[in-house]
Amino acid sequence: AVGSLLVITVLAAGSAGLYLARQGVFERTAGERGPPPAVTAASFDPAEPIRSIAVLPLQDNSPGDTEAYFAASLHEELIAKLSQLEEIRVVSRTSTMQFVDSLPPMPEIARRLNVDVVVEGSVVRTPQRTRVTLQLIHGPSDSHIETLQWDREEITDVLAFQTEVAHEVAEAVAAGHEEATFATVADAVEPDAQEAYLRGRYAYGRGTPEGYRTAQTL
């Protein structure tokens, strides 16, 4: 009798579960626990002043990916110079490095970093030419604001060139900024010494035994 009662109970429970599944009860419950809806793009008003900005890590599109050190150095320079603009909040390099390998949709980046504008771009360098391309994007709406590009056949002073790029980006972000803020440029240094310094700092910053050995040899 006990066995018969157990069989009847199991069959009843199974029938109830099948009925609930057909009614979509389990699907609704799973949906309620699923990921949040995607971020919806906001509207863009060009008249609104920029109050916050994030500079994403720059992509190295050079042949052989050999100029990552240059892209990393320029990324730091942009953040450092933009941080001197008093009325604009600039996201730290540490926070932006989470996007070094993958880029979610722009509204999602803006939400996670809580910024109005995102700067993204790339570097292409060969022995004959250097090209830097940067885009200013209104993050919440994924709207293009401006594209800035520099094309040079030969750069004899890397640090001065990076300061020049940062200056023009700051001018695009906040026209009429104080010139004195960007007046200081590195003293004249031998181009080879500059390159060696930047390569060494980048290698050391990787924090690996191989990076440390590379930094010591430069």
C-alpha cells in the first residue's frame, strides 16, 4: 500500500510539473533571473559642455605590433594632460585598462565609467611614417563628435609630439584652455634615448621576468 501511494505521488508531481512547464511558468522565472537588459543609447546634445571624459587604451596597428610602447606612452600623456583641465573629470588609467583587450558597446563603456565623452584611437608607426588617429565620441548616445589625426614622416622628438597631440585633444574638448598648462615640453633629448626610455618603461611596466630583462637591456 505504501508503494502504491508513493507511485501515485510521483505521478501526480510529474503531471503537475509538466502542466506548469507547458504554461511557461519556469521560463518566466528564468527570465526574471536573467541578465539585465542592454543599455539604451541616450540622446546627444552638442550644446552640452563636456564634464567627464575617459581615454581608452590606444590600439597599436603597426606592422608586427611593435609600437605598443608608443601607444601606451601616448595614452598616459593624454590622461595626464587632460587631467589638468579643472572643470572636467578624467577617468584614471587604471580604470580604463579594463578595456585593453575587448570593447563592449560605447553606451556600456560610458555607463561603467560614468562619463560623457570617450576618446578611442590607434597608432600606426613604420620607420618612415607615424600616424595617430583619435575619435571623440559621446558615449551615452554613441555619437561621433570629432576625429583628430596626425601624420608625420619623421619624429625627432617623441615627447614633444605626444605633448602636441595632447594639447590639440584638450583644445577640442575644452576650447580656450590655459596655454600655460601645456607650455612645458621635455628638454631636447636624443631621439634614440627617448625611444629606449619609452620602450624600457613599457617593458618594465608589464611586470614579467621577460619584461624586466628587456628593460635592463635597453
